[in-house]
Amino acid sequence: MPTLTTPRMTFHYRTHGDADGLPMLLLHGSFASSRWWEPFFAILPDEIYALAPDLRGCGGSSHSDDGYAIHGQAGDVAAFVEGLGLEDFDLVGHSSGGAIAVEYVLTHPGHARSLILVDSAPIEGVFTPLEGYQLLEQMRTDRALLRQALASLMPATPPPTMTAEEFQPFFERLAHDAAGMAPAAFTAVAHALQQWNRFEEARYLSLPCLLLWGALDTLVDRESTTRMLIAIPGAANLEVLAGVGHSPMIESPVALAERIIDFITEDFRSYEEARTIAGEEFAPDE
């Protein structure tokens, strides 16, 4: 895996496709790493240059005791984008990575070409009760509990692209990555999502936006995803993936890739009306 050192942190990241292809930046969720995008990468055509960094505290990127606030992680993404000179890219965010993607677009407008949210954390944030934090903390030392939690996020596995024999070692690598997170990350992202709410500012998200949601998702409900669809002017549609849980890039990479490719190859001039309604550009202070 290549690495990128920035003033904020060092990133390990995965890539797919030709470097002169259409750029796509993919952000994973909590308890994950860039490895989650591997089944999806295997489906993408080489004409798409996809990059997936390990976010702070995850995989091979810098581990730290702090810096996990959604605003701070959007700053990490900005450093990654600047370090690689990315422009006019399609930005994909999964789960808590969706919140980071939204925050990045709001605070760094003009860089992303489109925004694609996959089973994203709700735009009004997520409340985690005390017992939820206790479970997250317990996962630091209880590997069986951690594996059980990860398995619940991907009920439709193995995917059609893998046999059960192929999927099992892949899942074990996902569990190994999760167990190796920075200790603070086990609860810090949940706390960050509890402190984050961009529902009011969602009206400034006028770039073309696609929402995707797995019908079997038990972590993110359809109601909060529908509220996000209504709140974002640039969101033309909510694509519901039947028979899929919280992790479409693993459970159904072909269906996910087909929908995303169809979206990014659209004529985005049809989104101009949403931009007009949204009004002037919004760029809150960092």
C-alpha cells in the first residue's frame, strides 16, 4: 500500500485503476479500514481511479489519542486531497465516513464533483446510549464480541463474488483491522457523531448527490436516510438495495458499482436547479 505523509498525519491508502482515470475518493466507516472497499474495487473499471485511505486511527494510518471529531477528520481528508492534488473527484462516504464526507463538502466546497452516501450516518448525528459506549469499549479486548458486531453489519455474506471459503479469511482480516484500531477510536467516533449535526446546513449541499441504503441495515434506519434525502437539495434519489445490510461494498459490490457508475456518468446539468435553489456557496469557518 502507498503512503502519504501530510502535516496532519500519515495515510496508508489503497488504489484501483489508471492514475489518469476519473478520480473517486472513498471513505470507510467506524471499525473499518480501506480494506472494506476491496470487493468494490474488483468490480470497478480501470477508467475509474479510486483511492481509499485508512482514516485516522485505522489500518496503517496514524493512530492518535484524539482528533476524531467529524470536523477534524474532514480536515484530515482535506490534507489527503491536497497532498495528492486531487480535484473534481467523486466523493463516496460509508457509515460514519458519510458524515465525514458531508463535513468535507461543507467546509471545503468546490473540490468534490459529486457526493455519494452509502448507508451513511444521519445528517443530524447519532445518539449512543451509555450501554452502547460500554459495548464499544468491551470490543477492544473481546475479539468474539467484535467479530459478532462486524458480522451483524453484513448479513448478506458471502457476496455473490466470493465463495464461503474465500470470504472467511477476508472477514478475519477485517476483524484483525478492527481489533488493531487506536484504543481511543473504539468510542471516539461514536462520541463525535453524537456531537455532530449538519441538518440545517444540508440545504447548502447543492452538488449532485446520491444516497444508497441497504434494506437490511439495522444500524441506519430508512427514516433518517429519507430525512437526509429531503434535506439535501442536490440529492435526486434514494437507491434502496434489496437483500443488503449496512455494508453494500462487501455484500453486493456489483449492484453498488452499477448504481454508482450510472450516477457519476449522468449529465449533471440537470442538477443546476438545485444549485440555484441552494443559493450562494456556503463555506463555514474551519
